[in-house]
Amino acid sequence: MMNESRKIAIPVESDDGLDAEVCQHFGHAAGFALIDVVDGRIAASRVVSNPMAENHQPGMLPGFVRSTGASVLLAGGMGPRAVDLLQGFGIEVATGAAGR
């Protein structure tokens, strides 16, 4: 029986890992919490800095998220173009997340 695994990316306000607040504007996130889930359990987590945090360029961040290997993105809010780009990369997108 194979392990079911996913990598979830969450745009966050700081580098506090799983304790970080979800960023409500995808493009202005300080970083991304990356959570590896294997068989329904967190196997690993880390935070990577958003290389475009200081210079937000619409349309560029979805490619970065793809480069992390994420298959799911949980976000506060994002524009329809970012959603379309992410989904075009095969990344599931869910918006409306808030809190920690």
C-alpha cells in the first residue's frame, strides 16, 4: 500500500512556521509555510521566504509556488488570475483561510 502524500503551501505574514498568521493578500506574503502531509499526518514543515515580497509582480508568484512542489495552496485571498495560474499548474486552491 502506497503512502498518500501532499505538500500544502500557505502564504504567511512571518517566518513563525505553523504559528504564523495567514496572509490575507497572497501576493504580499512574507513567506510560505510548506507542510508535508503523509497519510493524513504532518510529516514535516518549514517556511520559505517569498522572493517577491519586496517587489510584488502580478503573475510571478504562482511559478514560485509551483517550484516548491506544492500540490495544494490554502490562502486568505487572491485574485482570479493567480487562482487560474495555480490551477493551470495542477495546484488545488482554496481561499478564505484566516488565523493561525
